[in-house]
Amino acid sequence: MTKRTISGNSRFTMRAEGSKTSTQPTRHSHRVSRTTYYRSSSCPKASLIPRKGKIFRRINQAGTPLSAQDIRLAYWGKCKAVGFIRLAGVYDETREGSKRMINAANHSFGLSWPWQGLAQTVRDDWREWWDGKQTAIGQTASEMFLWFLIARHIAQTDALVLNQTHLASALNTTFDGRTEEAGDIFCAQLHYESQHASAPTSLCTAAQIESSLFPTFARWWYEVNKHVPKISLDRNRRVAILIAGLSQQSSSWQPTVSQWDLIDNFIHRPRITATNMGIDVPESKGRWRGARGQKAQIDAYHAVAKNISTSP
């Protein structure tokens, strides 16, 4: 019997298909269900079964561990909003895998590759930033866009993950406080709202993501990449969160040279730069809430963005 553990801090342990269920407790046995593979409670039952074969093929044939973002897209990708998040992470549309992804999204949702309508220099820079990097494996580029969306909707996301009644009744899940689970729940809510037209929009619609939020992300990412040289790819989440803060300042704001210097300093030396502004930026340790949690870090990034926009 083969057991594979999925990476990316995800709550999934899977066994080779056809194997018997073990009665031995696992480290997370108090919060998983046992079938021919373990199913996380954070996955809607209806969307899990059709994906099982694909998940096992990825693990057993490719030998590449699934990331947390891989799993989110697999479970909740059958809606236009999450499908768009997947496409936003495509950085080389000429690859066979990218072509299949784009074609599938076009067939299912009428979506096109969102970077296609942007200037060639923007597309080239996006591809060059990701291409050939180990960090890019596991849908990290689409996860970067996801964290931009989460940071743009930080109050709504926080209210959502703390609403245990809604999580249990609508999303069939619970929240144990981990940052990665906030990303899971964000995507689950997008999927839920796409399936329940009468439900109020608590986050953002597919139309808003496509028409407004993605163009904002792309424009700010390009400007940041152009003005701030040598940004390490492993800072992609921090850049996404900072972009969310910068993009929520005055719509007419165009950073000055000195403000771009502050943005550069903050990206490369965040804690020192923020301290000079009188802002404490916590180093998130995988938890969502608390003084050192991911939410506190996002709030601090928003404060930094506001400070930069009002600095001389």
C-alpha cells in the first residue's frame, strides 16, 4: 500500500486507489474522513469525486507533489471565478499544458487568457519573471493572484473564516486557524456563490475579477516590476499583498520617484522600512489570526501602502 502526502501545508493524505483503508490513526485523523483515500472536510463532497482520478494520475504518474493551490483549483475550479484565477497564473501560453488550460476555460466559461489583451512588454515581463524558476511549480503564479484578491477583500475574508455557521452549513467545512485554509475557504466561497445565484456576494464576482480586479493587478504588477529591479520570485505573495494595498489608494495616484524608492526599500527590506514609518510588520508563521498572523501582516501592508502614498 502506497501513501503519499501532499505538500503545501494542505490537510490531505491520499492512498493509492484500490488499497484498503487503514485503521491506524494519522497525525490528522481527528479531522479527516476515511474512504479509499482521505478526504478533507474542507472539500465540497460533490466536487471531490470527479477529480479523484486526475489527482491520483498527477501523484502516481508524474511523481510531483500537489501544492495547496493545485488542490484548491482541482476542487473548486468548476466555477468561472476560480477558473479565472487559474488562467491568471498562466505565464507561457505556448506550452501544451497552458494551451489545454486555456482551451478548457474557454469551453467551460467562455474565458480567454487574461494576459492576452495586455501589451506585449507586460506579457513578456510576466513570463520572464516566472519561466524556468523552481518556485513557479504548483500553480504558484495563480496563487499570487489569489492572495491579491484575498488582500483586497481582507475584512470580508476575515469575517468569512470566522463565520462557523456558514462554513458548516454552506461550505461543509471548518476553520482551524491556518493561513492556507483561508485561501481554501476563499475559493470555496467563490464556488458556492457561483452555484447559488440568490446568495449575496460576500467577496467578488467573476465579472468583477475579470473586468476590474485582474487589470488592476496586472497594471500594478508591471509597474512594480519595472521600477523595482531584481525582485526575488519567492517574494511573490508579499508583492501581491503590497499591490493590493497600493491599488486601493487614490485612483489618480501615480507614485513619484521618492515613493518608488520607498516601495523598493519595503519589498527588499520590509521590516526595517516599515519600522521607519512607525509600522510593525509581523512575520506570519502560518496562522491567520493573532498579533503575528497573516491578517495582521496584510493590515500592516495596507498601512505601509497608505503611508507611501501620502509621503512627499
